[in-house]
Amino acid sequence: MSTITSRTPGAADEQTAARAYLRLLAAVRAVLDDPVRAGLAAPLLAAPIEEADAALTAAGLAGNERAFLDLVSAQARGGTAPEGRP
């Protein structure tokens, strides 16, 4: 029998979510930049979308776009946390 435990999302979860989103953006660019693959966007992007969605939820950022995009911006600049964040 497994036990489900809850935990508070932390900075590592937030960084994971930001990296997953950046991977999703790279996948979107790669798929849509190739005219042959653009028609297959939905199946090619399903996994990266699911990964980013799960990471957002795990980090407690689902529905908090401003905080999340601040983290993405920081991650894209080299991983430094936005002001006021750990």
C-alpha cells in the first residue's frame, strides 16, 4: 500500500518548471520552423506540453503566470532568481 504525502513546492520545482517551459518553447520553434513538421505540431508537441503542465502544477505555479514568467525570464538569462525570490 502506498502513502501519498504532500509537500510544499520549492525553488527547485520552480526552476524545473521554468526549464520545462523553455524546452517547450524550443520544441515549438523547431516544429513550426519546419514546414514538413508544422502539420504534425499537435502530436509532436503533446509530450513537451504535458511535461511543462505537470512541472507548473508541481511548482504551485499553475494559474500564476506573472510569477512563472519572471522565473522563465531569469532561467533564460542564466538561472538567477528574480528579485525577492530564493
